[in-house]
Amino acid sequence: MIDVFAYPDITFPKGFLWGASTAGAQVEGDNKSFYDYPDTAPKTSGIGAMAYQFPGKACNSFEMYREDIKLLKDMNLSLYRLSIEWSRIEPEKGAYDEAAVSRYLDMLSELKQAGIKVCLTLHHFSHPVWFHKQGHFNTLDNLRDWEAYLEYIVPKVAQYVDFWIVLNELNLPFVYTLPQRLNLLRYHALGYHIVKKYSDKPASSAHSYSPKVPLRGKHDKLDALVADYVDYTVNEFFFHAIRTGEITAPLMDGDYLPDLKNSCDFWALNTYCRHMINGRKQQYMTPHYTATRFKPLPVNTPMDEVHPDIMIDMLMRTDDKPCLITENGIPTDRDDVRITQISAMLQAINQAMALGADVWGYSHWSLMDNWEWGDYSQTFGLVSVNFETFERTIKKSGHFYGDIAAANGLSADILKKHL
């Protein structure tokens, strides 16, 4: 394990944002999205590939959002990344739920009154059943429904939003096929320009970044070739599209969309782990090196190492725009591991900033333990939740992170207090 007590004390620039992130489908409860019904939900859970468990009440945050805002305040946080759920707002095509909209407006207003900046995600994987059944992102024919929804909701919430996320992780291969990812670039561009029509606040779409590492090293031609291919179809296609307006992928006809070029005002970046690539396997993802792995986590996940190099790799690759870290965390029930992970990642961010990266802030995933796309076994939260009573309890790692936010930096004294 990394010796965090060997780290130097670090501080961050004045105004650096300390935040936590959630997604509506994972915390709100009773969303009635396609994840909530047997005929449209996946058959297995997300990262853990366990039998699928429906979200149900999740953390009951649609009813208890004031308690969640209090948690943010108690941890001295200045930023909250959350999503509003299309399935609540437009449960039937063309029919909008004004009561749901009113509750979201109250939620956003409460955050502003609490002095917490809002990073609002417009689509975080989940959407209405009717949209899913008519092909969702498999077709560009649904752009008109996406446009109608955004034209309805964006002007209503715009006054409360400080940072916009149009789509979450449109590049994620565990969720979207390559053709869907290329389609989603067009959905992103349309969403970006609708947002800018009603708001002068910075907008982006969140990118899930994991370095693709050849298992046998860069000198193994096959592993390196497959790693480069995977990197292009997962990472570079997105960065290239935003920088140039070109929609490209290996062995596919390219296209050019003028509205796509420069349609991110900043890079919104989510990162968790490296991906080891074995070019000699059809299922090319392989476990991390034995030498770098710590004691296996309680669930089957590729996040079984603390490897802060990923943060520097990501921030140096994206140093052409300002960045906001919109997700970073680890699914563990050991708070010493979470404290170590946070410490290591903040050290890496601080060093990347010294090397020239313009980082606006860091938002930890997640505010609280929640439903993780098919089960409740993966505990990422700074706060634990009793899923019967919905009582929230700040963990030691949450108090640790809160002290960092209050000090705007990480010191040996803070580490000694919590480890």
C-alpha cells in the first residue's frame, strides 16, 4: 500500500472546487426509467456482473434531498454534481410531469441557497421506457425527441446551473456499442448548442478515462496494437471529435459535423483505474499485475489497485482545455483504502497542475453508497446509507475529505487525524 505519510503537504488554488457526485437513477428511487422494468432492464449488474437487482427506492433522495444537501455542507463541499431524470420529467412521450419539475427546481434552489455550485447532468445513462423502446441511441431518428426534451427542461433549470454535463460517459464500452458512441457525438453536439442557447455557463459531456496498458509492455507489438485500437475507440475518438468536428473510428467511414467542433468548454473527466490489454485474448481486458494489486475488493471489479499515475496521464492528455474531475473513487468497505486513494489522487492532481494542467475542481464519486447499475454491493460513498431506514452516516473518509475541503489542501496533520 502507498505510504501516504511520505507525501508532502499540498495546497490548491483559491477557489478550487471540492465536490461529490451522484446520479439520479442511482440515488433518487422510483425513477421509472428503463432500468426499473423487467422487459427493458439489463440481465446482469454493471461492474460486478452479478444477478440484476432493481433500484427500488435506492437512497430515497428524491424525497430526502435536503438531507443530502446537509451532508454536503457538513463536509464543507462547494460543488454537487447531480442529474435530473428524463424518465421523471417526461414519463410518456410529449407528456411532462410538472410536479417532478417543480421538485427539481426546489432541489436546485436549495443548493444555491446553501452556497453550493451545481454541476448538472442532463443524461446519466437512464432515460424513459418509451425512448428506450423506440431505439434510444441506436438511431439518429430519435434526435428530435432528445431536442424536444432539452428545449423543454433546459430553460427551466438554467438559472441554477454553474456547469453543464450533457451526457455522461458516452464513450463507455460497457454501456454503449461503437456505433452508439458515434451516434452519441451527434446527441452531445445538439445538446451542447441547446444549453448554450439558454445559458452562458460552461458545458461539456463527461468522459470516462482509463489508460489502455499493453499487458506485456509497449514493446509487445500485438498487445500494443490492440491497446492503441481500444484507446482510439474508447478515448481518442471523443477527444478528436471535439477538437476537430470529425466523427471517426477504425475501419469505418468518417464524417464531419461542424457543430461538434469545440462543443466542450472544458473537459469533464471521470477516472477510476487502468485497463490492462491482452492482445492474445478475444476478451482483451485482463486483471492488473499481481504486484500492484492490493487485497481484493469485496466485489469483482477492475478497481483493485490505487494507481495515481492515471490522473497525471489523463490531465496531461487533456491540457488543451480546463478540466473538472467529475468522478473519481473506489468501491471498498475499507475506509483506510478510500483515504489512501483520495490522498494519492489529490497528490497526482496537484503535480499535474504544477506541470500545466488547468483543473477547476475535484468531485468524488460518490456522495453516498448507492445502487450501482444492478446491485448494491459496491460501496463508493463518503457516506453510508441504511437501505431500510435511509439513515445517512458520514464515514471516516467523508470527515477526512471534509477536512481537506476546509483546508483547501492535504497535510500530514489531516492524515494523522483520520488514519
